[in-house]
Amino acid sequence: MPEAPTPWDSPRNGASSAADVVITHEDVDRGHDRVKVSAARAKGGIFSQARLLWLLLGPGVLVMLGENDGPSMLSYAATGAQFGIGFFLPFVVLTFGMAIIVQEMTVRLGSATHRGHAELIFERFGPFWGWFSLVDLGVGNFLTLITEFIAIRAGLGFFGVPPWAGVLCALVLLYSALLTHRYWTWERITLAIAAGNLVFVPVALLAHPDWHAVGHAFGTWKPLPGGLTQGFLIILLADIGATVTPWMLFFQQSATVDKGLTRKDIRFGRIDTVLGAILATAAAVATMLVTSLLFTHHMSAENFQAAEFAQALRPLIGRVGASLFALGIVEAGMVACVTISTSSAYAFGEVARRPHSLNLPIGQGRAFYSVLYLCAAVAAAIVLIPGLPLVYVVLLVNVIAVLAMPPALVFLYLLVNDREIMGDLVSPGWANALATLVVVLLTGAGVLFGVSVIAPHFFALLAGK
Amino acid sequence: MTAKELEQLILAPGERELILSSLERDQLAGLKKREIPRRHLKGPELLVLWSLRIYLLFMLAVVLYQVLHGAH
């Protein structure tokens, strides 16, 4: 049974009446998806609730597993290899807590306004601030996309796949998922690929981690070998950037809108986000546990790429474990390629006022699909340039993401507290306090990084060394 | 081909009513062209936004320095 009809006979804001409304291809597909949701909601019982969850989950899991991307997994791998089991295990869990706080706001915004993030910033605050945030997003997304192809290339390199072939395979897979021209199908295909991120969990079990040390790390946030150094701060920022980045805000809100979530679905949107965060945390912690073996065996991994990590791990976890590790890196890069290029295309369509939905046929969404295809193709081509300092680029991308996050979060904060567009869904006081804390933490981490670059000996002096 | 003509090609009998009843008004692509009223930012909000903008530019310069320093 469909939900109660919208009161079409009382148009607000000068909008047309039901008879005048033009229904597009996008509306038809979304409408059919919503009919299924309404039917599941109308029935009672646990199975209907489970079906409702199945129908409504997607953007949250995708954004969280999408953010466990190539550079993120390499950051976690570098963390485990350089710092072992200690401070960073609980720290990474904390960063996913921050991600939940931030991403939940985009679910509310998307469900309440049915508008994408870029669209809302432009319309509510004007083009001046709109362009600032769009440029931040565009530059960040493009750099990140390059690193995803780096990860795919490096991961497939472990199996002897030539770089051009690996990059081409990734592009073909990305374009194939889009050929369905259906948000639902695209989402399910991408979710299926994203589930591969959990491959790091069995790899961690193959590494036989010291569970006592793991428990001790979560209980005490110790040890922290080396103390407060520039290397520590870069890893700290890279790990934060591995969980909270601007593209996530834009993607989840736009995907929430494209999927057609409404105010009634916010509870499931929250479950979706938390579930995604739990899965992503499991994969992140597992990766750190695996590479902590390199730390305990005193193997230097500062300049490792995915293939080197897998090769170094091979004598310690076996060929199967090392192969799964390399496959996990490929998967991480692949899912992020899909989600990040989609986030760019959504933002472009919203700002340029062109149709922007994965439910659009190619003919009706030329601009949207062109941005998506072009971003991916150019990033893929750049990765094939010989002699590019790939490892450094990967870590720096996460650092840049952290630096760009506070301005993006302030826009999110302003929008989600805007009673005129949010109505009774404005953020409660405690959520605002947490969001403010996240902004302060991110800005503080960025400032510390800046100090460490400008005055490299500052922290040594502070520690009296 | 106009949007109206496209619509006639796509929709089966009764489908229009089904779509309209299953979607909220603002979810229809055609109605999204209606703009949300502009909100003018106040002093403290502008101060925070400009501060963060300057912070971002400064930090990007720091990162650039770090990259060049690392390259050498």
C-alpha cells in the first residue's frame, strides 16, 4: 500500500498542482522504490522491519566502507607497521565515532529537504560560499580519486597485473555499474563490492594477533612508541582523514536524496550509518592488527605501497593472507572510485542545475554522467604517468582532507540548525556540542601538524629532549 | 521531444497516480527547480567562515612547503 497521498490540492510556494506536474524518468524509478518501502512499512512484524532495513540501507554503509578507501587502508597499514598495537587502535574507533556524528546530520538534511549538500549551500548561502565549498570538494575529490587508482594499480601489481591493465579493469567495472541507470541496482552492486572490505578481518585472524595487547591498548590507549613527533602527527592526521572527509558529507546527503528517503526513514538512515561505521571500524582495526606484525618484527614500512605491504607480510601470514590483503586494497580503491566520482557528479549537477540522479538514462543525464566518467578517466590516466611519488601523495591526500573538513563542517552545522529548512529536525543541543567538538579537534590536529612543519623541533623542546 | 511527451512515453495507465502518491512533493525532480529562500549570514557566522577559510589557505601552504621539502 502506498503512503498517504501528498496534499496536491494545496500547493505551497507557488508550486504546480498535481495535474500540471511533469513526471520524469527519475521520478518513476524512485516512485517504484518508494512503493516497496511503503508496502514493507504497512506490514507489521520483525520480517517486515528486516525487509524495510534491507530496502533502506545503502548510503550509510556505502559512505563508511567507501571511506575505507585505498589511502585510508594504506594509512591504517602504515599505522600498524610504525606504531604496532597501542594508542592508534582506540583512536581509530574514536574517529569512526566522529564520522557517525557528522554523517547522521546529512541523513537528516537529505531526508528533510530532499536536496543535495552542494545545492543547499548554494541556495541558502549564495554562490560566493557555494563556490568555495565546491572548489574544496572538487580538488579534494580529484586528488583522492587519483590515490584510489594508485591503490588499485599497486594491489593488482602484487598479482603481476600490469598497471595499464589494472587501471583499465577498474574503469570498466566503474562504468558497468552505471550502465544499469538505476540507483537501486547501482547501490546493490556497489554494496556487494564494498562487502569485500571485510576481507581484512580473516587476514587479521591469520596474523594471530596478541589479544591481550589488543585489550590493553583499548583499555589504556598505550603504548605510543616515539611520543609526539612529526611522523606521529602525520599518521594521526592521515587516520582522521581516513574516516572523516568532505566528500562523505556530499555523497551521503545526495545518495539519501537520490534513494528517496523521507523523514519517516531517518531511524533506518541512522541504523544504516552506524552499521556502516561498525563494518568499516572492523576492517580498519583488522588492517592495523595485520601490519602490527611488521612492527613487532622491526621491519621498516615507511615507504610501502599496497604491494610492498602484501609482499612483506607474505612470510608472516602466508601466500593466501598476503593475496587477500592485496585484494582488499584493490577493493578499497574500487569502491571509493565509484562513490567519490559519484559524489563529484552529484555536486556538479546540483550546482549547475542539471538532472543529477543515478536513475537517469544516459540521454537525460549527459552532464551528470560526463562528469562522473571524465573524473575517473583523467585520474586513471594520471596514475599511469611514470615516476609519480605515489606513496607521498597517498598520505598527503588524507592530510588535506582533514584540513578541508572544518569549513565543510561549519556549513553542515549551519544547515542542520536552520529551522526554516529543517523544521523540528534541527540538531539537539548535545549533537551540536559534539559537532563543535569534532570541528575543534580537527582544527587542533591541523594546527599541530602546521607547527610540526614550521618548527620541527618544537615538540622535542616541549618534551625536554 | 518535450518533457511532457517523454512522460507519455514512459508512464503506463495508473502509474502517474502511483508515482504521485508514493513520492513527497519536494521529491519530484520538476519541482526542485523552485529555489529555497536565501539566508544572509550574520557577523559571528561570517567571522567563523572567514577564519576557517584563512586557516585552510594557510595550512595548504604548509602542506605545499612540506611536499617541496620532502621532494628535496
